[in-house]
Amino acid sequence: MPKHLARKSTPLPVRPVAASLDDMAFRFFEGCDPDILVGGLTGEEALAIAADLVEIRHPQAVCSYLFGSAAEGRFRQHSDLDMIVVETDCDFVGTHRLVHMGCPVELHRFSRRAVLHALQSGRESGSHNVAFGLAESLVVTDSTGLGAELKELARMIVRSRPAPIGRSFARDLYRTALLSILELSANSDPDERFAMVAALHPVMMNLHLRTEGKWAKGHKWAVRDAPAFAARLTKALRLAHRTGSTEGLATLLADTVQGWQAQAWAGTDVEFQAAVPPSRDHSAS
């Protein structure tokens, strides 16, 4: 048995938290197997860990999935296992992080009703993380056949194209992004800025990709679908997190909605001009 499949928890040395997203993320990996953190995990080992997690922690699950980098052979340094567990009914529905067999895991728990609702609401809103996770996953356990049915439903959803973005939905996304940017600019606490940056990223990406007529798949998927925008967004978010400066984010938001007519933003509580980059001074001419 590979050494990182033994049930252990090898603490990593504690180091100061630096002002970067990568170093902040280090907190999530405390107590993990160092061999796993450097990318030393095969697809077969990832499936074994996922199956063991379900057996030990969620024996009542009707189906479970492994998706993301481990399922696609892209497990690299500081990767984690992305899992979905579906139970007939459960008290907790949501996402939590844990360490199992020395491996960091991001676990998404749903009741049967909740996962169906997530697929339907994602179809309507354009935020399709659950559908893409299921559609491109590996089935870990499936005691009733529901796992295969949900995966096929997710595949049907992601093969379709999103409806054209409506002005009301676009306006809500825009207002959320702008308010977050304004709040970021007034915040001096690095930990709070980190949380705000993490929440702002999918909103900005969703607005961009929906405007372009594509599904918003979340951070890693978005980098593939919109690399130029993702690069600008990542740079602006890092700056906002480190220094609190949001000029880059404001400029990017203005560029993102530039193709929309001005009246699309009428009725928001914040002036659109707040996100427009400073104009050049032409008074000398």
C-alpha cells in the first residue's frame, strides 16, 4: 500500500502567513501528508481515499463522486480532492473542508432533494458548478443507481447553452460586484479582504462569461474558458487582497459591462460611474 494511503496526519511546520493568496491558502493544508501536497497522488489512490472517506464518514450516502483535478489526472502541488456526497436526507447541506488519510478534501454534501434543486437553480442562474462537477466526475459509490442518473442529467444540462443573460440578472451581478469592490476598498483587515476576494471572484467571472454566452464554471474552469479575463482578474484580486487597492477591479468591471447599454444599470443603488476608470485630462489641449 502506498505510504500516503495509511491513515495518518503528518503536521507541516508552521510558518508566518504572508500577504498573498497562495500563502493564505497554506492554512487549508495544515496537517496534511507532505507527499500528497507536492502532487504525489495517482488517480487510483485518489479514488481509494474517496471510497474510504465515504465508508468511514458517510456510510448512509446513496451515491458519491470524485471530480476536479484528481478525477482528471491534473492533481498537482496543493491540489485537493473535490467530492460530492448525496444522502437521502441529511441535517447538513453545504461544503466543508477536512483532512482524510493525510489528504485535503473539499466535500460537498447534499440531500437528494438539495442536489436536484442545485441543478435546477444552476440552470436558471448560470452558476453551474454542481452540474459541471457531476458531469465530469468519477462515480465513487452508487447503491441505488441514483448516481448514474444524476450524472447523466448533469451532462444534459452542461451540453446545452445558457439562455441569453437578462438585464435584471446582469444588473444583480453587477451591483453585487460593485458593492463588493467598494467594500474591499474600505477594508484594512487582510483576512477579511481574503474572504471578500474569494467571494468576489466567481461573481466577476459569472458576469463576464454569461455576457459572453457561456456557462460560468467557477475558478479553475473559468481560467480555461476566458484566460485573458481570468489573468486580469487574478492580478486585480491579488492587488486588492495585498493592499486594498481596487482600481484594477473597478476598471475590469467597467470593461466587462462596456458592451451593455447604459440603461441596463438603471435602478441600482450605486452609480455606475464609480467603476469607470479615471479619465485622462485633456484640458491642456
